[in-house]
Amino acid sequence: APPPPTIHRSHSARRAMAPQHNVHDHSFPTEIDQLLPATERKLYPIKTSRHAQIRPRIVASIAALTAALLLSTVYSELKQSDVFKKNDRTYIPSKQINSLNHLTTSKVNAITKKKIQLVQHNNGHHKMTVCTSQLMITRHCEKEQKVKVDGGKVKTTDTTDFFGNRHCSKKGHARSEYISTLFADHPVQYKVPLDETENEALMKPQFSPPQKLYALSEARYKHQAKDHKNFREVETLTPTAIKFHLNIDQRFGVRDEGDLALEFFETLSKSVAESVDNALTTKKASNATEPYDAEESRDICDNGMVVVNWKHSRIPNLSAALGCGKEEGCPKKYHSKDFDTVWLLTFQYSIDVGNGSKKSNSRRHLKNSPTIVEGGWNISAQLVNEGFTYSD
């Protein structure tokens, strides 16, 4: 019989006919099969258990979950410790004072309409004080309480409720009640006691009744979700709010000190504008060296008092936003163990009245248009001890 015809196949065709090894198939030829032509080799499957296939996936999933939880915990801790300060600002008191002066100038020129021309305050004469206002910064009440644990040991911990919300301790509530007694029923000017031997009633500081109360937001951080809230600041001012029938403004949180200061500046500037308008148009300025007497209805410029209760670590930032730094008497730090010190900021606005090169306080000159008025703010601070004592 004639031999079978020889079939010549290309290399690609022979490669296509050879059995292909699947990288995902755990089957391998033996050493003997390796000596045979590719078309005659046999594959012997190697069996692997199902657990051996799943185990690497389980290990990888656990590692990824652990890493995610660790990163989430670290991120949360860093946010609570104020490391991320994207929305935080450092305020320079001198620039804040300049902003207040500019804002007041704009308000005065707008409300008086061409009756006067208000310019920045220079070293002039015939000063007239048209606004005196005070802002008191206090720290929240005490938070720690002593509890007995196993073994009879005493442990100090924060006062919290069932939901983890933080509150004043028993001593803190006593301080809150005491703070409400520091305010008189009528406007007064705080004076430092002259003699330490004076009795307790005279030693106890007395301040004008508050017209506005601010407390740090119970959530503290506006853009941070927390499982608990902090009510210590609002609880500190609650007795004062009840006594004087006031609401407590809790719109501002940590890092909102600048917004609070701007609102206070707006209120001051508006009151100054009304006072200047009254002083130059409807009041007889017989003696410009005397303070301007406001109308019977009290306003913020008539020895008005604003009280702010804040977190101690943020009080220096708040005072700087209000234009009070080291030169004005505000320290750079509020000590963590100090609950007694009150920062009392005094804002005074004075004007120098003149007309051209002449300085006069007569009614005839005040009516001339435009009257040149030089005005400026002076900010000072006092550190006052509340005088609170407590015994269990």
C-alpha cells in the first residue's frame, strides 16, 4: 500500500492543534509525558481543597477591613484634637480693630447721610465718648465627678448621661447658679476692690445685667457628626438666662469665633451710628468732654453687657477675633485647671468733633455741613476672679 500522504502544517497550525494549558486549571503533565510529542501528552489534574482556594480571599478581606477601621479611628482622633484646621483661622487683634473701625465708619456715614463726614481717629481734642460696652468671656462649668469603682478606689470621670451627652457636674451646677448672682439688676461700672479686707459682699464682683447671651454650640463642630453632645456651656448660662428672661444663642461652634465677633461688631457699629447721629443733631453738645448720655431705653452702647461662655482652649482665639490681644490685656492662653477667671473686654468709641481747621462744640458749628468727625475704638481687658467657693 502506498504510504499516507505527508501533510505539511504551518507552525501556527501545529500550535493550535497542541493541547493548551489553562493557567487557571491546576493540571500538569508528568516528567515522562514531557518527552512525548506535544500531541500525545496527557494532563493529570491536581486536586485542591475548596478551603485552600477561599483562604487567601478571607485573609485579604480581613486585612483590608482592619486597615479601614484603623484609618477611620486615627482620622476621627485627629479631627477631635484640632489637627485638621481647614476652617480654622488665626486672628490678629490689630487687624480686627481696624475692621471694626472701618465697619463703624461706614455705618455712621450711612445713617447720618451727609450731616457729618467720619474719618479715622487721630490725635485730636474735644473727645466725646459715644459708646461704652462690655463683653464677658467665661469658661464652662466643671465637668468632672468622682465615682467609686471596684475595690473601693475613687475614679475621676466626666459627667455624662445615658446617651453619652456631657453635662455639668454637681459643683458645675453650683457655679452656674453663682454666676447668675454676679449681675446687678441695673447698669453698673465694674470696679476692682481697693482693699482685700473688705467684706465678702463688697469683694464679690458686680456687673451690668446682660443683654445678650452666647454659648458654644452643643454640637461644637458644625460639620462633624458626633454620637454625643456637650451641654456644659449652655447649662452654665441657663440660670442667668432664666433670671433676666433671655434666650441663649447657640448658633456658633468651634472655629466660628470670627462669625460671632463679626455679629458683635455689627451690633456695636449700628448702635454707635445711632448715638453719633443723636449727639450731633438732636443733643446739645455743651461739654464734649462728658460721656454721651443715651436715651432712657438701654442699648448696647449704654454700658451694655454681652456674655459669652466658651471652651477654654478656644477663648484666646475668640478674644483675638474680638480685637483683644496681649497689648489690650488678653493672655495667649487660658489654663486648663482654671474655672474662675473671667475675661472682661471693654469697648469704648470716642469722637473728636471739628469743622475744617476749627475745633468747636457749639450747636451752630455742629449744624454746618459737612461736620468733620474723627472717631476710633479703644479696647481693653481685665481679668476678674469670680470668687466662687464650693464644699461637698
